[in-house]
Amino acid sequence: MDLFESNSQKVMHLSAPLADRMRPGSLSDLVGQEHITARGSILHRAIEDDRVFSMLLWGPPGCGKTTLANIIAMVTKSEFVRISAVLSGVRDIRQIIDTAKEKRNLYKRRTILFVDEIHRFNKSQQDAFLFHVENGLITLVGATTENPSFEVNPALVSRCRVFVLKALDQDHILQILRRGLTDKNNGLGLDRQNFSSEALSHIAKVSDGDARIALTNLETAALHFGPKRVICATDIEAAVEKKSFLYDKAGEEHYNLISAFIKSLRGSDPDAAIYWLERMLAAGDDPYYMLRRMIRFATEDIGLADPGALTMALNAGESFRILGHPEGDGSLFQAAVYLATAPKSNAVYTAHKAVKQSVADRGYQPVPLHIRNAPTSLMTQMSYGKGYKYAHDYKDGYVPQSYLPSIMEDERFYFPTQRGYEKVVKQRLEGWLELKKNAGK
């Protein structure tokens, strides 16, 4: 590298965003992720000894996945290639594979390939790595914000070690912010006094564990107000837009949030239920998706313990359809609170599963003759409807009589609980069963 090229790279580095300039160059400078990078850990030894193996780095945005890849690039003596799944295709992968073969044959050097956002590659693109990872031609380091179990081919996952990175906590973010604020070479080169501690704490809070967002917010505020005065928390609120909630409506976090919402309803915790509901609405999820889940919940987890639950959920949907955002949001929250505080029973849901299994096991049993209709004389001659007892002709509108196929006569599927309205149903049903039992004597 000549002097001109060296100076050019230095200028480019200094003009890069603060978040890029402040990337650590060694594991000792890395903030957070001590659970996988601590001295003596498998990952630490692999990087320090230049014996990196194929791995997947899974974690939220801004937690250090790309930084870890950069550290590997600086430490390793192997050929290091980086690509982004957003910008690359199968042709790029083939070219990398061809070059890797050449490096191995001519120079005995292995190739480490870093793929950022590897979950963006489709199945065929991911398959292109498989054989070459397996035979050791390339060592794959993939970074993903999505659960590899869902977004990366199982065969590729099985050939990589998965490291789970955590969102950085506020203390980690504050440490990174102070370094970015005062670093004379790569940071802003300002005094600690230029930002109040409350201002830095506010940046850390709204950055939601994302170091990249935190440093970008710090740089934005510094450029906006300049070094002339102390920047306070109120200034930060004015200069920095609040970060969007971590959310991907097509990814794992969507399912994490809806799972938390449903489990809060089932656990009869209205406060938690409306918290998760607001999280989904604030992130832009489809309100009708939540309404559909609440309607299902009303039948699956409440059932006859409170028959009004289904009505409430359906009415919330109709109310929201008429009012829309934001006036109709209250209907969703009212329904959520109602469902959370209603008595719970999954007896109908359990009965549904049991009867489905019975039909699958026993096949389609014939309808007993006495409960068949006989609209023709031939059917009457064949005993269709013979012996049927019309319930309304008997006391209390009930008469002991079998309605199941003969081989299933004593089988039961529905067992009501003692909760809510279902307690009344249970008492009524037990009375009928007792009458049926006595009639058989």
C-alpha cells in the first residue's frame, strides 16, 4: 500500500459514520457478550488461536455480530471475505468458491466467509454453501437477527456452531457512548462535560440495546447542537427520534410477542395482556390479526366458562371495523381485559381434540337408525326413526336416549369444569347422565 492509498483510506475512515469508526479491533475492546467472548471461552480461544470454525452469530441489531466478524478478520491469517445476503447472489457465491479453491491450491490458505444477514438468502442460495462448508473449503461465519431454526437450512445449521448474542444493556450502551464521545482518534473527541449524564442515559434508553443506534443518536445530537454548550436530556428528546421497537412482522419477534400476549390472557393478567397488545400495535402489527387471535382464545381458553367472551371478541372486531385507528383501539383493549379476567376453561377445546382423534381412530361409524330421518315409506320400512323419543314430550325437555353409534354408547368427550357458567353446565349435564344411568337399570 503506497502513501497516497494509505492517506485516502484514513480520510475515508474519518468520514465514515461514528458507529463504524468506533468498532472495536480486538476482543478486549468489545463491550458486552461476555457469556461467549470471555477469556478461555471456546469462541475466544478459536479467534485468538486462529482456529475459527463455521458458526452462526444470532442476535438483535447492534449487539456486535458484525464487530465480532471484523475482529476475526483482523486476527486471522486466513483469507477473509465478506458479503451481504441483501446484495449478493448465487453467482457471487460461486466466484468466492472458485477463488477459495485457488487460494487453497496455490497458497495453502483457507477462506473464512462472513455472510451478513444470512437469513436473507433463499434455500438454493444457502444450499450453495453446504458442500463447501462440509469439506472444509470455506469456514462460514453467518450473522442473523432471525432464529436460525426458522430461517437457515437445518443441514447448514447442523454444520455450524450457533452463538446467541444478547441485546446490550444500558450500562454497556453508556460505556460505548462515553468512549465514542471522548475518543480523540475515532470518536467525536469531545469532553465528557459536553453531554450531561442524563442526556447520555436518555440516548442509552431509547436505543433499546442497539449500539449502532446509540452512536448514531450521539453523533446526531453533537452535530445538531455543536460543542458550544452542555447538551441535556431535553435537547436529546428534540434532536433524536425514538427508535422503533425491535419487531419483524414476518420474523421470530412477531411470534414472541403474540405468544406473550396469549399467555398473559390465559394467565389472567390484564396488565401484561394490554402491555403486549400495545407493543404489537405500536410496532405496526395488523389489529385484525390480534382480533382473530382473541376470537380463537375466547373459544379455546374460555369456552362455556363465560359464553359472553366470544361475543365480546366479535363485538370488538365489529367496533374496530367501524371506527378504525385510533378510536377503535379501545375496543381491542376492552376485549383483552375482558378475556384476561374471564373464568377459563379449555374443556370444549379438549373435547374437540378428543372427538377428532376418535373419528380418526374409529372411522365413520353409521348413524343409529332411531335418530335417522324417514322422509320416504321405504326408509320407514327399514326402521329409520323407529323408537326415537322427542325430547320436548318429556319432563324438563330431556329423555334418556343414546345418540352415539352403538360401539361408542358410553363414550364421553366433554368434561365441563367448575369455573364460571360452565359450573352450571356441569351440574345440568351430571343430572342428565344420572337419569340416563338409572334408565338403563
